[in-house]
Amino acid sequence: MERKVKPSDSPLSFEMFGIRFKNPVWTASGCFSYGLEVAENLYDISQLGAVVVKGLSFKPRQGNPPQRIAETPCGMLNSIGLQNPGVEYFVREILPKLREYDTVIIANVFGEDREEYVKVTEHLDRADGVSALELNVSCPNVKKGGIAFGSDPETLYSLVKSVKQATGKPVLVKLSPNVTNILDTATASVEGGADGLVLINTLLGMAIDVEKEQPIIGMKTGGLSGPAILPVAVRMVYQVYEKYGADVPIIGVGGISDHRDGLQHILAGAVALQIGTANFYDPYAPLKVIKGLEDHLKRKGYSHFLELVGKAHKLKIN
């Protein structure tokens, strides 16, 4: 799979994996559902660089019991439990509607074991309209005592390799920040055949109701997202780019509320951005980020946003 990223026909458009993206602004899985609610009620999602749909398992999942969401300072905790109607329903009922829009569709894949990841991948590999796959490796591996796939480099390598063998489509691996060294899991993913990396998934957190004197989230802990995690995400994007440079495309996600947040990811090394939690309090956030990037390029005199990718690594000596 060709990993090289090339500028296309406008300041924000580019080609990656042989796919043309109108711009580098994508929506993050789990924060935009399948995109149809926005498309039918708010704006034309054809304006987006890509839509990454809500995670898909082989069979339908009901998700976790309530309470599933809790607001926190500068962010939120969620423990939805990956509720979804299953990959077959998605391909049969949802994907045909998404294909009506002129944007790239990326399917987020997860499973309880390696076999389920592969089965979901095989279904999506045959699906017309899905351009690439994103692996959610923050899921617990039921065959290894519940440890997340993305926490153990050896397990992650094996998973990515198996998924790559099951599809001819580009595979992005969405890495968990809940590890000692992000480079260990990034390396395992790349060596397993990942075409690109998505940084980062949510940070594990907790909130306690001091009146009820118990955890707010039904499952006790949840994933922390929102502005609070921006510095962590930018640091990890920076670290991975420092190792791989332009050889491995990085998609930055975590804490992006406006174009300036997105530019931090890009300057750290990201070639594309995913807008997540911001969609909940400002559904138009992705469009505002696109406009903000356009204005920034004009103001600074750049001809293409790719000129900014990784530029923060070029340290100036006064």
C-alpha cells in the first residue's frame, strides 16, 4: 500500500493510499454516529474530508448500562460500550445511504478476539463504498484476560497482521494512550502492516458523585475526551512523527475544538485530523476547522497545508 501523501488540486486536498481527500478534516468514530443525522438535519457531509463511522462488531451490541456519560472539567467521560447494530446491518441498511454523499467513508472495526476483527474486516472488504478501515484496539481481549489489544505490542502486531491479510483496503490503527510508551505500540502496528496510525483514543478516567458517594459512570471508569487531552495527543503525535517522519501517515485526534488545535496536531506531524467531542457541543465544528485552516494558509502565505506537517520538529537556533 502506497503510504506517501501527495498534495492534490487545492490547498487542503491531498491523496493518500490512492484515495483523494477534499481536506484533512475528518470526524472521529463514536462522535458522529454514522453521519446521517447530520447529513439529514444540519449540513451536507460531502464538505468533510472523511467520515469515520461508529465502531462495528460482527453481531449487534447493546452497550453498557447507564450512566454512560459524565461531564468533566474541559472534557467528558464516556462508557458507551460500543453499542452498534452489527456490521451486516451497517452494510445493508446504512452504507447505501452514506454512498449518496461525496466524501470518504472509513469504517471503525473492533472485536472481542482476533477472529471477530477478521470477520468484520472480511465483510467490510467486500463492501462497496468503504474506502479504508480503522482498528479500535482499545477493546478488551476476552481470550487474554481482558487486557486491551492495544496495550500489548506482541498481541497488537499479531492482530494488525491478521487484519491486513483479510483485506486489500488501507488499515489505520487507532492507538490507545493508556500505555507506558506509545512508540512500542506504534512500532508493533507498523511492523504488523498498518498503513497509517491514528493518535489518540481516549484516556482512562473516573468521576465520583460526592453527594451519592459513588462513581458517576455505571461501569465506574470511562474514556476521557475533549479539550483536556489535547496536550497529551499532540505530544504522542510528535513522538511518533519523530520516529517515522513522513514514512507513516499519522491522523491526529484528541482535543481538537478549532483550527488552532488542529494546527498543533499538523505541526506535530499529522496529515489529517479527526474532530470528536467538539461535535457534541458544536455540530458545525468540523466546518469551522476547515474554514479556519483555509484562512490560516492565506494569512501565512502557504500554498498547501502539507507544508506545515511536522514543521514543529524543525527547531530554530537563535
